[in-house]
Amino acid sequence: MSKSTILTQPVSERDHMEGPTNAPLTLVEYGDYQCPYCGAAYPVVKRVQKTLETKLRFVFRNFPLTQAHPYAMVAAEAAEAAALQGKFWEMHDLLFERQTFLEPDIIPLWAKKIGLDLEQFGNDFKQSVVAKRIKEDRQSGIRSGVNGTPTFYINGIRYDGAPDYESLLAALESELAIR
């Protein structure tokens, strides 16, 4: 297999994960909160998670495409700052569910909506740990051959099929069948 089809950074405790750590399937997404294709894939992933339940562990890694999406970095920073208060998934979901309204001025309102300490949130935004985390995600994506978003990996192998429900579910179930 060529390097561009394999996830070079294995899933670890540092990742944002939903689902059991011992699930037979791991779906990794490299995504951009302002990318319309990621926005379209968001409900697909949610539906796949609901269908597969405990058979699936979902991992999200930041891959902001700042050249194309001016608010992608601030959105990734918001998600990572929320993570420091244990609310990554709440912010992740809100960013995708309200993607069309995304702009820097709205983010503090969303932070308040999910119950974040706003002073801490503002301070965490400026922390080097937030920027470092995003940079690490992006670099691991580049090493894994990510060149656009969303890019998915199923059990460490790049998924190049359509990001629609039927195709993604079929690929996951096919992987499950060979395990």
C-alpha cells in the first residue's frame, strides 16, 4: 500500500473520540468546520454512528483549509478551546449544525450556549496548546495523504468512496465482515 492510503498517525488517547475504544471499526475524519462538504458529511457520520452503535469508534481531527475558508482556523480553535473544558463534541456538533452562521463574532455566543466558562474559553483560545493541537492534526493529515476535506480512514485505510450514508455504511460493514 502506498503511504497516501494509510493513516500514519495511529488513533490514541490524544484524539477526540466517540464510541468504545475497543470497537471493531474506527472511522477517522480529517475535517474543516467551514467546508460545505464536511457540513454535508456531518449528518451522514451521525447516522452511521447511530446505525453501528458500539461497533464504531469515531475520531475527528482538525484539517482547516484556511486558504479556502477564512473562519476554519477560528472554528478549530473554538473546538479545541472547548475541549479544554471537556466540551469538544458539543462545540464540534454546534459548529457543523450552524455552519452557515459561522463567523468569529458568533463563537462566544455558542460557547455560552454549551455552558463554557467564557473567560476561560477566551484565555484558552490564546493558548499555544490549542494551536499546537491543530497543527499536529494537520501535519498528521498531510503525512497520511489528506489533500482535501472531508477525508476518511476506516481502520487506518483511506476511504475514497462517496461520503453518503449508503456508501460509507457499506464500506464500514464490509470491513466489519472481514474482521
